[in-house]
Amino acid sequence: MPLSASIFDYTLPEELIAQHPAERRDGSRMMALDRGTGATQILPFPRITDFLREGDAMIFNDTRVLHGRMYARKNGLPDGAKFELLLVEHLRDRRWKVLLKPGKRALPRVRAVLLDGQGNLNPCGDAFTVIGRYDEEAFEVEFSGDDTLFQTRYGHVPLPPYIRRGDENADSERYQTIFAAKPGAVAAPTAGLHFTPEILAELSSKGVRQAAITLHVGPGTFKPVSVEDVSQHKMHEEEFFLSESTVKLIEETHASGHKVLAVGTTTVRVLESCSDEAGHLKPGHRRTEIFLYPPYRPRVADMLLTNFHLPKSTLLMLVSCYAAREHVLAAYQRAIAEKMRFYSYGDCMLFH
């Protein structure tokens, strides 16, 4: 029988969607859910150290979010059509795959001059030219100069659509994890946003080893499941890296009878993309469009830290591979009753 997307639905009061981060990185709450029983408890996030012991391993995503949202005016005219551009993937030289709105005005060879932080045409004439179209929203463009410099000059932090405000100076730091090292993401791997150097130091002192994967989060992460039969959903594709050293750490952890914690659904997607049926991992640099949903059971990570996810989303389906869907949705209802904060800047869940 097909798995229905509607059974992953729930109703969230809009006021519980976090519009700003907690005052401190580690100031969020964490709902810990027992994978076997579904029992939950709500704890301060720093208590995550209680769930890990010497010999365990924690794997995180070290992607870095691009300052990739830019605005421009067609033909450099003050009253020209205003474009919103989102960097998706660097192609070569100064060429990028981007999302561009309004797409109907983005005809080949159209030139648009970038706007500065005040929304004015930049005096240098820095611009992009449309090269071609992939689909209704995705285009190839070429920048007139150094695209890295343009991100610094004209780029905004690409906050998710449910954060209903413009980016602020603080977002440049708080919408990056402390692990962020390799630029390429259009959205933060938000489970990592809660960690501080002090928490990492405490984990290290307990003998919990740490290692990275890289998955550059793409815009498809916000794409809802629009078909009723989950198996018919077309998953987005994302670039990832899994090193031999991270594979070695995971193998050693399991061989010694200890557990692996995945920080975030992006980490799970990489590990499961590289795993065979026995849970053996193969390192590499590839792309994945893996879509995980029940009754699938993850083979590599024994525990998962993740934020709360949108109704009927692929990520809510993924976390339902770690515990019974009924237990997950019951936990969400408790989170709502306890007025926990949802989504990117919100609180988190630990499946243990």
C-alpha cells in the first residue's frame, strides 16, 4: 500500500516559528525522544553531553552558507524590473546556477546591475548577465567581476521563507554553525547551530570523538511533498564529500560497541548514501538524491540530533525512520503544547 504524505501532517501555530535565534547558541531547548518507547523529556541543550559516553562519535556537516541572495535592476535602470537572485551552484569561472525571480523577465542576454545594502544601484556597475535557462526558476548567469567579492559587497544571508524578515547583521554569524568551513550551501544545516566551543570541549574531555562530512544544502530542502504517494516525490540532488578518515572513525566506533551521533538530517543523508546493506561505508565525492522514509531504518548513525521540521516535508519523513511516526508526531504535539520554538532558528530533538 502506498505511503500517504497526509499522515505526516500536523498543525503548527505560526507564533511558534522562530524568527530570531536564541540569545545564546546553546540557549535552546532539546526534546530527547527514546527511539524504542517514544518517551520524551525536555532539557536544556547543553545536556546533550549526558547522552554520549567515552568511545562514542559525533559526525557533523561542515558546509558554509553562501551570502547568496542578491537583488538587481534590469539594465541598470532605477525603474527597471527588480530581480531576486539566489546562488545555487558554482559552475566555472564567474558562472553560476541560480534561482531568479521573476523568471519570465530573465531572457537570455538580459543584464542586471546589482543593488547595494541600501537597495540602490551600485556605482561600480557590477552586474550579471543571463546566459540561459534550466527551468522556470533556475538559470545560468555570468557575473561581470569577482563573484566572491560580489557576495561580500551585495550578498544577503538567505534566510528561509518562513522567517518573515530581512537578514540582519547578526545573521551573518548566527546562521552559520561553528563547524562551517566549506562554502556552498544555500541553507544552514540547522542542527549544528546549537553547538558552542565549550560543549565541543566537554564532549572531547569525555572521550567523544568528532568528525565531519560535507553536504552543500540546496534549495530543494524547503520543497514540500506535493504528491499524495510519497514514493512518487522527486527528491532534489546535493553535492557531498565523505572522507576516508570519517569512515575510519565510524567503523572503529561501531567495532568497539559504541554509538554514532549524526548532527542533522544532512549528515544522515550522506552516511546512508554511502552505505551498503550491511552498513559498510564507501568514502567519496559525489551527489545524492536519496529520499529516506518509513519503513526504512538507518544503517549508520545510531542517534540523531535535528531541529523540528515542516509538515509533510521530506525531513519529517526522514526523522520518522528513527522512531515510529506516531511517536514522532506525539512528540511534536508535546513540543507545541510546551511552546517550543520550531524550524531553523528553533529548538531541537535528540533521537537516542
